[in-house]
Amino acid sequence: MEARQPTILWLVRHGQTDWNLEGRYQGHADIPLNPTGLNQAELLAASLCGQSFSAIYSSDLQRARKTAEILGQALGLPVYQDARLREVNQGEWEGVLFSELMRQYSSEMARRLEDLAGETRPPGGESLAELTARMTSVADAIAGAHPGGNVLVVSHGLSIGALLTRARNLPLTCAFSLIPEHTYPTFISWPAPLEQPA
């Protein structure tokens, strides 16, 4: 059986929001881009003119969707939304400053920091392992629809970091250090390596 030709995924973190500046956990909260974020998306769009893409996919949250729409307008491509590309669900922690979390949820935060790659999750939220499985699933679907193509994928910081651990065959705990800057593409070939770390 012939192997499927890998797809190049251009992973793009959405533009900046006010909550990014304030250090608030966003998760599934639907926060808009701020003026800096809009400008970041416009600058990326201008830099991509002349590149050829098979498609653009985006999280359905507006900070990612608006970033993708700006890219799509410049490239003449529609944007396909997929909720699996959302940021990690932060549950009760959404909208809360990190400094406040350390005070209000000190025991939960301690457990999470000790078990980053396990099943520890915010109250009502999602674990890193669950996020990684979700992102792997959507990457498989996108690559399956566009074998051998270049695809822009607009998502969120930790979501991209989690997918990068799979693409680079790294432990899940590396996801936090792999969060990219806003609107700077990171390229991966997908399908990912067959063997993953324990």
C-alpha cells in the first residue's frame, strides 16, 4: 500500500488580544483581537501574498477566525472553521489572572504543575492529554483532505504547542515551551512520526 504524501501545515497562532496582554487565561472564552492583533494579522497576510495554499482552517473562536479571515481575504481563499482547533478548555479558570489562580486555586495549580502531561485539568476544563488527542484528530483530518498540500491552520498557543510535541516526537510536557508568538507561522509535516514517547 502506497504511503500517503505528507501535508505541510502552517500553524499560526491568532493575533494578540487584551487578555493576552493582561495575562488572563482565555481558553474557550470568545475574546476579540485588539488593534495590535488586527495589525499582526494584516502584516502576516501581506507577507504570505504569492504563497500557494490548498486551504485555510481555523478555530471557530473569533480571535482565530478573524485572523484567518484576514489571511483568506489576502489569499483569495475561504476559511473552514473547526471547533477542534480551539484553545485548551480552561473551565473555571477562564478570565482569571495567573496570579489570582495561584491564590484562589493553589492546590489545583500545584497538582497541575506537577502533572503537566497527565489527566490533571482545571475545574470543568480539559487536560493536556485531551487537548493533544483533539489536535491530533483535526490534523489527521486536514492532512487527509489535502495530501501533499500546503495548508494554513489558525489556532491557539497551547493547542499548537501540543500538536508540535506530536510532530516532533517530544514529551507532552514540552508543549508549554513550544507556544509560538502571535501570527508567526510554524511549519510541520503531517502525518507525524509513527513512534511517540512514552
